[in-house]
Amino acid sequence: MKVQLHVLLFFSAITFALYNSPVVMAQFPCGTQQLTDCNCEGTGMLIADSAPCSFGTVENQLYLLVDENAADVNGDPDDGLVDQVSTSGGFENVTTGDYVMYSLVYALADAATVEAYAAIDADLSGLKALGTETTPGTWESASPMFVLTATPLATVNGDECACPTHQISGVVWLDTNGNGKFDAGEPRPADVTVVLYDSDPALDGKTSAIVGTTTTSANGFYAFDGLADGQYWVGVDPETLPDNNQYFVSPANGANDFEDNDLVIYDESALLGAAGPLTVTDGVFDLANQNTDLAYVNKPSVLAVNLLDFYGMVKTTGNDIYWSTATELNNETFILERSTDGINYTPIASIAGSGNSNIEKQYQYFDENAPIGISYYRLRSVDTEGNINAMAKVIVLTRQNGNFGLVELFPVPANDIINIAFNNPSQTEVQITIFDVVGKPMATHRASDLGYVKHTFNIAHLPFGMYVVVITNGNETTISKFTKQ
């Protein structure tokens, strides 16, 4: 009996551990790592683990390559976003830059939540904010259940490679507030044509020779490599900007390569001009201007619409969208657009404007084709001459199948307030918490109302940046995020 008792207690301890602990991190790495690669003429390879260990049947494992915001290698975006996702532990075709590789082990039951934070172009700080850094470079969470482990800094064509620096690079972005600085949440469009000139195209009638062209990546990044010594100017083709020719260049502001715009306005009405001169000497580009960031803002026009409000409500058979104006000048039409990813929008309705008005006008559109899940809505107005003006506000609505979860999060981006609405089908107590990117709780609210529940947080005191919203009833959790500007 004594032996049987010991066996029973030992088995119980194992069972308790299996059902009450976070996922168990296998040894990392089980094989070898490759943290540097020198291929000065092209891309390289980095390896987080050459022989990944096995893991449990209720767990999954991914490896993430993140472009680290570090100064060890110049010329890469340094945006902190996920560049590649791997199941093998290795990464190929890695461009010049400094990176951190991560091993991510997570419960299959939490795959939807965890993988949303670990997709290509995702900001990994959101996932870290859900866990706790138990040891340097390791984050753990019980809900959602995951273990995230970082490698030391890895580089491709870093200083140790003694590669000559022949690159001019930077980012193109929509400067929403026109301040000449890149602010969190401002879009960085893909497939914009960037042009490299051998002289200033704004001063020679645009007859300067084109040295080369390239297009921006998914995060707005561009680069010109293999440059000879000399002076260069960088510009963009306005025809390739979103809503072509509806933008002018934002003013240059400051000398921070990773934040400020370097492009100067030459002619707001027609030409975008170019940034320069940028000097390459002995194959080394002047570090003070190595990242040449090209910003653009909405082009002013005769259209003047003073938008009072823009909001939406989730209904049983669709989404109801409302807006109102204080004044309208030559306003012919409103165009309502919807997106499921917050980047690519499709027009869904055209509503007649009020022409010229100085009294409040109210508008409404019912989107009966709204999909299940998250929908982003934005509004544009068109004047009598066909000029298009984009409104700054965006609505975020979430349609549920009667289940617990987020319904609305607006306005996005937020300024002084953020409205958070959720569906509570069981009338249990629900807690809403706003966290900063390092996981510190900044505001909390509890509610136990049945059905559609909305709460408004005053966030005027919070610093600018990204925040994570966690809504939980104790059994289920939904996570979203917003940016304060």
C-alpha cells in the first residue's frame, strides 16, 4: 500500500502540472544558431535553431525574425516589426540589417490570439505586453498561454563583415497631421515608386538623369544599393501614391533619420520635388542623412467640410453608420469606404452632400453587407470640381455571432477619449483594461450589463503611442489595440 500511495501521489503531481501550468518551453536552442552572415552583395541567412526540439501535442511552435530597432547595422527600417515567420528555425533571403530571432511556443487553444501578434508586419511589442518578462529575453503568459524567447542580436552584413556602405534608404508615409514627423499609426504605403536622381530635378526642369527606381515594400521601406561615389537626390512618383495626385509633400522637420521627413516642398500645386543632395564618398554614405524619409499629406482644395461626428453601431442585420457636419462648401458627395484590414478600402456607398450649408446636416447609411469580424470605415467628400478630401476619423466595428467579444472601438486613432463596446451574452462581470506597450495597466472598468455594453474612457492624460485593450469575463478574453495621437 505504501508503494502504491507514492505512485499515486507522483502521478497526481504530473497531472496537476499538465493542466495548471503554462506551455512548457523545450530547450532553446536544441541545435546551433547562426547570428551573423556576411554577403555584402546580397541577402543572407540567419538561424535561430538548426535542430528544433519536439514539443507537446497541445502546443505549437514558431520562429520569428524581427527587425530590431538597433544601430549595429544602418540602412534597415528598424521598425520592430516581424519580417519572417518560420517553422524550421531558419530564415533565408534576409536583407542587410540587425535582427532578433524569437522562439514562440503556445497552446493550440490560444492560436488565434497569439498568431495575430506573430504575423508578418506585426508589432511584437503587443504580444510581449500580454505576458511577463520572467527572465531577460523570455516572456511568459498563462492567458493566452505562450512562452516567447529571444536570441541575442543577429546581423546581416554588419560592421564585422567590413562591407562598404553603398546604400541610400528610407520610408514613405502619409503624414496625417502634417507635422513632418512619423507618428504611430500613420500609414506607410506599398508599391510607391521612388526615384534616385543625379541632380536636383526641381532646379533643372526635371531633366536630371535617373540613376535608378525602386518600389516601397509592404511597410513603406525603400533602398538603393551599390551606389558609386557622388551626390544624389531622392523623390517619389506622385502618380503611384494612393489616390494619385491628391497629395503634396510635407515640410522637412529636424534631422532624426528614423523619425523626420527629409523632403523639401518645391511646388505644392504640381511637383513633389526631391530630397538632397545626399553624398556618397569612398563608398560610405553620410550617416547624418542615411535614412531619407519621404512624407506626404493631403492636398488642400476648395472643399471645406467641417465634420461634427462620425460613428457607427452594430445592428442585428448589419452596421449603421452615422455622421453630421457643421458646414459644407461646394460639397457634392460623400463616399463611404470599408476595409477588413485597415489598409485596403473599398467604396460601399455614395451619399449626396448638401452643397453649401452653414447649419448642421445629418447623414446615415446602413451597411447590410457588413462581414462577420472587424470592419474599418472611413469617409471621403467630393466637391463640385471632383476633388477628393479624406476625413481623419476611422470607425472600427466588430460583428459577433451573439458571442462574447469586442463590438466597437472608436475613434481610431484616438485623442482625448476612446469608446469601447462589447457583447455580453451571459450578464457576467466583464473587466476592460487598457495596457501600455510594456504591459502596465493604465485604466480599468468593470460592467455586468447584458447584451451590448459601451464604456467611454478619458485618455487625455495618457502619452501618445499604442495601447492594448483586453476585455475578459474570466473565461473568455478578447484583445484589440488602438493608437493615441
